[in-house]
Amino acid sequence: CTLLFDTGSSLNTLSPRFMGELDQLIPTVSCNDISELPSVFFEFEDETIEITPAEYVIFEDAPQGFLQSNCELGFAAMSVPRELDNAIVLGLPFLRSYYSVYDYKYKRIGLARSKDLE
């Protein structure tokens, strides 16, 4: 697959084909059982990148007067031209957990998992 990094995207976006596969792996998201959800792995070249449920689930505070917060999957389907059907765009749910260096001169991107400050 082709991995794209988008620092301006609030979601990770997948082609409809990949989103269908992800929907089978993670059919629903509930704030109560985040620890039961699987990690998602992306493999490219000789590296494997993991995104844990704590990283790909987006928590929204409950509006005033409501008791429960809302959770949603940090992935969405996107329509793409046929030549990009295998593309995955990794946005903030991914990038907030990785330190990234963009080397324009050599056309490469370096990634390292950010240190957990909690």
C-alpha cells in the first residue's frame, strides 16, 4: 500500500476497500471497552507501525446535560482515483503518537514513537 502523511487531517483515511476490511476487524466502538479493541498495524518496506486503540479512538466530551462521552473510530473512507486505491492517509490520530521528520532533499520520512508523558 501507499502511505501518505497528512498533518492537517483530523482522521486517518482509507480507500473504501481498506475501510471495509477495517470495519470487519473493528465493527463498533464503545467508550466502555477500548481495551478490548485490537491494535491496527501498517506494514511498509521493512517496518511495521502499530496504532493502538487509545490512539485511533477519538473521545469527544459529552455536551453539558449528557452523562456519557462519545467515542468514534479515527478512520474514515475516502474516494480516490483508481491509481490511489491502495493509499492510506495517516493523519493526527497516528501522527500525535509519532515524532516525524520530513527530509525533502532525500525524499524520505523518519518516524519514531513519541515518549508517553503520562
